[in-house]
Amino acid sequence: MIDIVIGAMREKAAHFIRRLLALDDTPERIARAFALGVFLAFSPLVGLHLFLGVALPFFFSLNRIAFLLGAFINNPWTLIPIYAAGTYLGGLVMGFPPRPTLPAFEWNLLWSSAFWTQLVGQWHILKPMFVGSLILSIFLSTFSYFAALCLIKQRKARQENC
């Protein structure tokens, strides 16, 4: 079962890289858009990814496909591992908060001000997630820029030699 999941993940990653390498734009522009998308994917802006994923490429005239390939690394299947890693990293940097008492969560309370007031009162819990996610987004977007730029330049050089 695990082999099937790992195989499917490898296949998706290979498809993802092939799409990125096949884009028709300058290597720097593709790598910049992809890295900004990765920054957004790991950023602590939970809930704003979709809106920003559509708005930022238009606002900064970025390669939309490369940006979205980076941004949608964060998806329903990767959301929990990404923010768990960010929260853990933030906890290592800032210290872990004491065991929290979270507000009662029921869907109908989501629209009440009392729920949000209680949640804001628990900011000490959210700080490690915010800091850790910001560190991850900066590190991984920088890494992804140079990795994508290297891969794209190699691919274009190979295509020119053929």
C-alpha cells in the first residue's frame, strides 16, 4: 500500500517537473514565478492562498503557470504536513507554548465574534506556526528559485544542442 502511494507521489512530482521545464519563457522569469509560488505555498497566510495565487501573477506580470505550480504545492493533501512542520520549526525557534485550551469549535460558531475573540486570545499558539512557516517559505522559495533555474537552463541547453 505504501509503495503504491510513494510511486504515485513520484509520478506526480515527475509530471510536475516536466510541466515546469516545458514552459516557454526565460529561465529566470520561470524560476522567479515558481519561487514566489513556493513562498506563498509555505507562507503563514492560511486561507489567502487561492486569492493570492490568482492575484499576484497578474499584479507582478509573472508566468502564471510557473507561479501556480509553486503555489499549489500547498493543497488539501499537503496542508497539514506543511503547517505541522512550520509550527514545529517555530516551536524550536521560539519555544513551544504551554498546552492550549482551544475554543469550542462548531461550524455554526465560525461566524460568531465570540469564537474569533477566543481564537485571537490564543495568539501564543499561532505565533510558532507563523514564525516557522515564514522561515520555511523564505528558505524553500530561495532554494526552489536556484533549483528551478538550474534545471530549466540545463533543459534549454540540452534542447539547443539537439
